[in-house]
Amino acid sequence: MVRRHPLPLRWLVSDERAAAGMITLAAILPPGSGIVLRHDALKPGARWRLARRLARMARGRKLVLLLAGAPAMAKRWGADGVHLRQPMAGRAKQAHRLGLIVTMPVHDAREARRARCAKADGAFISPLHRTRSHPGAPPLGRAAWLRLARLTGAKPVALGGMTPVHARRLKRASGLNPGWAAIDAWDEKAAKRQARQKRNAVPT
């Protein structure tokens, strides 16, 4: 499949349980990275304000912002694309007409085929490794993950216990140059940066 949009290789997936806020996490992303804004538990007004702040940051730092939700909302809120959960796969045509990047989550073969039929630009395939965001969920493992990646026909993005080290190993093993997404890895990086700043601020 020929994708309509080139996708970033590194992604931040938002999660309400992250210790650092989304603005803090977005600020440490390398330019050219992507953000998937979920935060469904926020009230609509607060979620809109967060999306608008992230959209401004994205423009200034050359980031790609996707909104989990409806295509029309993603367009209206200034996102570059939409992250369509599986029940919303039928709205992919609308998203394409609006010129939006379209990504979908994938956990099994049925969802992979649905992403392919939707002509998704990217597929967030998870969980590759054990992850705190889905405690008790069995990891796919590399072989099963690669099968799903090929089945989607989209740019594959690995999610679930991902770190830069895991991403490099997957790239070497797959030959697909997949993207990778994380929650905890970025949260931990932000915590380490904050700790360094506190140490440097202590008078000597």
C-alpha cells in the first residue's frame, strides 16, 4: 500500500497516569516525533485546551499531533491526523477526505485486516513487550508482532514496553524500519531530566 503521509518513527502516547504532564513530555520529544492524544477522561473543554496547546507546540517544534476520536473533531481542533479506535474504522474514508493522517490500534489479526481495509497510514501494534499500561496482558512477542505488521499494510509502530534499545533491536530483526511508541519511557526520561535540574540548582 502507498501511504498518504510519511509518519514519525518516535511517538508519545498520552496517558492520564503519567507522572509528568503532557506539555512537559511533549517538550522533551525530539523534533519530528509524533503525539497521540487520548486523555478521554478529561472534560471536553479541558481536553480541547490541551489539544490546542499541543497543536501550537507541534507547529513550533515540527511534531505530528494525532487526536484519538472523530475525524471532524481532529480537523476542527487543529490536529494533523486522527487515531481511530477499532469501532470507528468506518470513519477512515471521512478522515482521508479531510486530508488527515489515519492511524489505528492493532492487537490481533482481525484488527490488522480492518486497518488494512481502512487504508490506515499507520498501525500501533501492541503489546510487543510486557507493559504497565496493560498489566497481565500477554505480550505478542517479535514473531507475532511482525506477522501483524505485515498484515496491516500500514507503517507499523511498536507499542508496549518500548524503549530506544528495544526499538533498535526490532529494527535490526524486522527489516521494516518500524516506528515505536511509549508512555513510560518518556515519563522516565522527564523524571531523570527533572532530577538533574534539581541537582544542578543546588548551591555549592
